[in-house]
Amino acid sequence: MSENKDPQVAERGQSVEGVKFVYDFTEGNKDLKDLLGGKGANLAEMTNLGLPVPPGFTITTEACKVYLDSGEEPAALRDEVSAHLEALEERMGKRLGQADNPLLVSVRSGAKFSMPGMMDTVLNIGLSDKSVQGLAKQAGDERFAWDSYRRLIQMFGKTVLGVDGDLFEEALEKAKETKKVTVDTELDAADLKKLVTKFKKIVKTEAGRDFPQDPREQMDLAIKAVFDSWNGDRAKLYRRQERIPHDLGTAVNVCSMVFGNLGPDSGTGVAFTRDPASGHQGVYGDYLQNAQGEDVVAGIRNTVPLAELENIDKKSYDQLMQIMETLENHYKDLCDIEFTIERGQLWMLQTRVGKRTAGAAFRIATQLVDQGLIDEAEALQRVTGAQLAQLMFPRFDDGAKIEQVARGIAASPGAAVGKAVFDSYTAVKWSRSGEKVILVRRETNPDDLDGMIAAEGILTSRGGKTSHAAVVARGMGKTCVCGAEELEVDTKRRRMTVPGGHVVEEGDVISIDGSTGKVYLGEVPVVPSPVVEYFEGRMHAGADDADELVEAVHRIMAFADRKRRLRVRANADNAEDALRARRFGAQGIGLCRTEHMFLGDRRELVERLILADTEAEREESLKQLLPLQKKDFVELFEAMDGLPVTVRLLDPPLHEFLPDITELSVRVALAESRQEPHENELRLLQAVHRLHEQNPMLGLRGVRLGLVIPGLFTMQVRAIAEAAAERKAAKGDPRAEIMIPLVGTVQELEIVREEADRVIAEVQEATGTRLKLAIGTMIELPRAALTAGQIAEAAEFFSFGTNDLTQTVWGFSRDDVEASFFTAYLEKGIFGVSPFETIDKDGVGSLVKAAAQAGRATRPDLKLGVCGEHGGDPESVHFFHEVGLDYVSCSPFRIPVARLEAGRAASQSEGSDHR
């Protein structure tokens, strides 16, 4: 097999010896997904396994990239395609589109990563006014030939020539109405001939050209259309949603046609080696007699369960079961399979590792370990933190007395509540206005993707577990109920009718349960997930009442905890949150924000501190705050006894503790107009004006407050030290760490540290207790990161505050920019994901890495952590593992996610080292 020796030369479109753009199915294998795409690589793999795959060839992703870069196909491509087509014709004993014995082919996309329905496919290429007669004679079935021809014109017209697909659908519906039938299989050959004529007129009118009769022109145009579909709106949207790189390109698979629409002994189906919704082993999938493959995934006709195939065609069923077992053992994973039966002959059209729900992912991973197909390290790679987060969402309360109106197929689990909407545009519009919506359709198609992303859940009246809606919803982790046949969905009138005649209008609230397939009117109450109950200790794995999902999660988490190097702490500000975090597996507190302790009934004391005119007044305010702060820390240290607690000294601007300037101005003006006493309000207003800043996040806050407000940080350090001494006296094990925020230069830290060391020494002497309190800083300013080597001289630990570091590196004010232009940046592809959601590795990440290295060069035992929101983001956790941090800290409910991803990161690093 030739190699792509110089892809860059190939990308210039030059014909160079050794550059190969087309591979026969007999030449590739499953490891060539970068070059052959997932579909082409797996077709080659099945061919290698000796499975019944129709002959064909694959045009590589490199050819696509040349075309997309230059607007022209590589110079060598046409000749290579011709050579492979000639070999295919010789093997099949037919020629493409010849009049008496035509070879027909499909042209299908196939990117490296599965993008179900996002790119284009054209079936039955090679049919024309002449060859349709030859196909009818060859098959002995005139109806089949004309049905295949109308399908080609319909798909080619929409996909290649850009004709509105609804025009073909409307013509098909009108033909059925005229014949007084409900399904297209009831149209006879004469009806289909008329439909072909109508379809060709639609093409001529809408595309401004005749439907091409030259079969090679059909194929060449279809190949270009598949290339073009890589940059189609729905494909780009899907890639952004799934974080698939935009520069991969798609392969094109040209495959000899096999026909499932040749009568009752033919059909097409999709099968899974395990249930993609639950993970259970068994016979799962859909089958449709007398149909082509697109009919199944489009959901336009309701299928029968795959198990029914045993009664319809036992020979094919038994062969399929054997092949499914072969593929699952070979791929060592759940496989998603497309197949066609042509007059009793089974053909395999595709296989891939199947998309699955979060619950199925955890169950399948542990099942495969038990079967000896994979080890624990591989099991960790089969699940993700995002999937675990889905399992922690609430579910519907089974005891709620809410009216169930229908039941469909449980396609993708979850409990979704929202207002019914009947098109994608409305779903997006309402969602952006803050409404929660359920997208209701007869069936979805790829054009509905933006609405599916915006919706809480998807409900369709047609289709099964393998329909477009089901497959895409599972991939996105969206709740989905498909095939609820009792519902009459009228998208034009924006309503659906439920059994009993009740009408659900657009805007009415409905609830759907993707775990059971049930559909309810109104809002169904939710209850906690059993997975959350497990993490909180209210359900024990291995107990009689623990379900298999909880058991699977327990086992995977145990794998992760054994593997991970990163420790996981919590962001928690009070004992209640600390105890919850500890139940969720926190190994300490990485961020206690003391400003949260200054609110509520303590606000008045803070106001007095800010308004103090004399040193005595200020000291009195601090004296009253001290015991309150100490009590906070005693409770916190008790809750996290034996684990580190990093306490950040006061960080936000002081004006945040004062009343709103507008509200206060009104109060003062009203008091003056009524001649009422208002001296205190006036002093407050003067203080608000005095402290007002144009950009407070870059003003008087953090360490700057401690330096200009005498005694403020001293009081906090004393409270921490005294609380630690009290816990020690009570035989506790407090492990407090004091963190100085917003340091930009080592001199700031040295001054605060010197005062803190003095206070700690005083407390030790007064209590007779030896205290070991680490003092460190947050790295949240670019200057701090760039001078980390100097700052490490005075710091025992760094905690990267990546929220503020992202703001200061990018020059973003988070509260402003997310609402103003982030949506546009995401849509234009400037961001793949918000830098506040996943760390910007190239910018912010580079500073984190450099600061970590410089800090440890100065102080080798420097402890390094992160306490921004990125600490609980799956992708960011992997980055923090790679750069050598010691721990991440995140909100309590994200702790399990961080634990899992830390285990996955360590396992991946191990695998890379071994390779």
C-alpha cells in the first residue's frame, strides 16, 4: 500500500509519485481514520475481517483538504478515481450507468469523528432515463427501479444542486394523497414514473439545469458536494458543539449499491451490539422492510424492533447476530452497525464505535472489564467527566401526580421540562431570551441542529432509537423521546394533539422523560439523581437497593482515585459546604472566600469599618469582627479536620459591601425632602462616591486593601491563627493555609507576610500552641505569573486564580463580554469554547506553565494548585495534570467530575509513556 509521503505537496494539488488520494476497501484498516475517515477505515476493517461488504473505494481527507484550500480537486484525483472505478466495474461485471446492466454506487461522507447526518450522502448514482429501464429488467421489478430513480433525483437535487428538499417532500405527499395512500411503498411503478417527471421539473425550475444523465458527471458532482458539505452550516455548528477541529476534512466513500427496497425479502436496518441508552446486552436496533438506509435514520417511517427480523428472515438474522458478536469482540466496544438485506443476502454498510448515553457509558465500561475485553485503565478512557455530570442531574419524581399523555421510545435519558416549540428558529430565539424549551417535531433532520442544541429536550412522533434525533441527542447528552406515535404533531399550526383530543399549543409547558419515554402535560417535579445520593452517602454501592448504574459509577470512580496524581479540593466558604464537599470526595478546601463571611448581619460592622474617621473607630470595628471571623474558621477547620484549608484574605473592592449608589442617593434625597435625620446615609453616600472606581476589578482590592486599610488583614490572620489554636486544644488537626490575593510584586507579599508572621507568633505565645500555617498567594495577574520566580521567595504555595488571570490576560471584563460578543465569537469560530469555561492553553495556560516552572525553580517544594472555575472543567483538568500542579479546586458538585478526569489524565499519561 502506498503512503502519503508528502501531504503538503499533495495539498498544493500537484501530481507527485507516492501521493495517493484513493484507497480500495481492501487496502485500509481501522487505524487510518485520519486519512480514510471513520466510515472508510471501518469499511476497510470489515473487509479485512471477511465480512460481507459491498466493494468500493475511499477518497482521502487529504484530497478534501486540497479542494477546500484551493477550490480545485488535486490534479491526480480524477485519474485515480477512474482507475478504481474501472476495477470496481470489472469486479462487479457491470459498468456505471450502462443501459442494460447498470452499476449503481453511493457517494457518502465519512469524517474522522462521527457527525451523524451533518454531511451529505447520495444513493443510486448511475441511474438515468436509459439505465432505469436496465435496472428494472435486471431486478425484474419495475417499481423498484423507478423508486430508486426518484430517490436519486430527490437526494441529488437537494444535496448537490441545492434545491429546497421540501419541494420534493410536498410532491411526494401530493402523490400519496392523489392515490389515497399513507406510505410511499403503496405507490406503484406508474405513480413513481409520474413522480420522477415531477422531480425533474422541480430540478429544472429550481436549479436552472436538467438533472444530469451522464453517470460520471453525477458521481463527480456528488463527490464535490460531499467535500463542500464539510463547511456547511450544520456541519460547522455540530463541530463547534462537539469540539471537533475544523481542519480535518472529510473522506468520501464510493460504494457499490445494494438494495433494501427490492420487496418484502429486502430491507435495511441499524443495529447496536448493546443498548446505547442503557448499556444492557441484548438485541437492539431497528429494521425496515422494503426500504433504503436513509429511511431508517431519517425516521420518516416507523421501524420494527430488530428482534422482529428473526421472524422475517431468520437466516439473515442469525448471520447478523454472529457478525455483531465478531465486531464487538474485535473493537472491544459497543458497535453501531448499518446493514442492508437484498433479497435474502446480508450486506454490511457501516460500523463504528456507537454513541451512547452517559449511563450506558459507565455500565458498558465495567461490563467490558468483567468480560476481560479491556482493563481498568481503558475503562477510564471510555467515560468522561461530562457524562458523569449528566448523571448527577435531577430526575422526575415517580410519585408526582402529573398527567401522562403519551409514551414513545426512550432514546436519550434525562428529565426535561420546557415550553413546547415546533421549529428550530423559535427554539433558539426563546432559549436566548431565557426560556426553557422542548423542541417538538414529527422527525428531526440535520437542519434542526441549532434548535436541538438550544432545547432542553427533543420530542418526535416518528423514528426510533437509531433515528437522527436519537443519535444526535445521545451524542450531545440531550434528553430525547422518539416515536411517540400517539401524538399528532402539526408544525404548520404550531401545535400537537395528544390522546383524548387535548391540544398542546406552542408555549404550553410539557415534560419528557428520556429514561422511560413518557410524555407529560405541565411541569413534573424532580428529585435528586441516585448518583448524587451515592456521592452524598445516602446510597451505598453494593447494597441491595443500589442500582447497577450506581455500582458502575462506584467502580469507575475507584479506578480513577487509584490512578490519579492530582488531588481535588473544594471551593467552600462555610462548614455546610465543606461537609458536602468532603462527602463528594474533597481532599481539602482550595479556596475559602472570606468576603462571603462579611455579608448578612455583619454588613453594618463592615460599613462602620469603611466609615471610620479615626484609628480608634477602625480598631473597634475590627475588634467586633474578630470573634465572628474566628467562629467561622473554627467551624470550617472542624468540618475539614485533618485536611488543608486555604483561606483567601479579603479580595473584592470595599464598595461591594456598601449599598447601591442609586438606591442610597434616593434614600438621601427623600430624607432631605422630608427633613428627616440622614447623617449616616449621607456618610455612606460620601463613602460610596469616595470608593467608586471606573473599573473596580482592577482597582483597590486584594492585597492592596490589606496594605492601605491598617489592621484588616491582621484581624483576619489573627482569627485564622486563634481558630487553629482552639481546634488544636480540642485535639483537632487544623491545617490552615493563608492566601494573599491579587499580588503583582514580591514586595507586596513580603510586607503582608512579615505582619502575618508577627501575628501568628503572638497567638502561639498567648496560647502556648505551636502553629504551622503556610502562607502563599494567588497568581491571577500576568505580572505575577511573569515574576513567579521572585514571588516564590516569599510564598510557600501558589494557587492560580484562572478566572481573573483569564480576564487580565485577554483584557475581558467577564460580566460584560459574555453577554455582549461571546456568542458572535463562538459562532465565527474565534472561540471553540469560552475561555472562562475551558482554559486557554496557548495564552493563559502558557502563563500558568511558565509560572509553575519558575516558582519551583526558586522553591522546589512549592505547592501548586488552581482554584478558578477551570478546576472542575474536564479538559482543563487534563492540562493542569500535564503542567504538574498538585491539586485542583472546584465547587462541591464538580468534585466527582474533577476526580474522574484527574484519573483519566493520569491514565492517559501512563499510556503515552508506555508508547
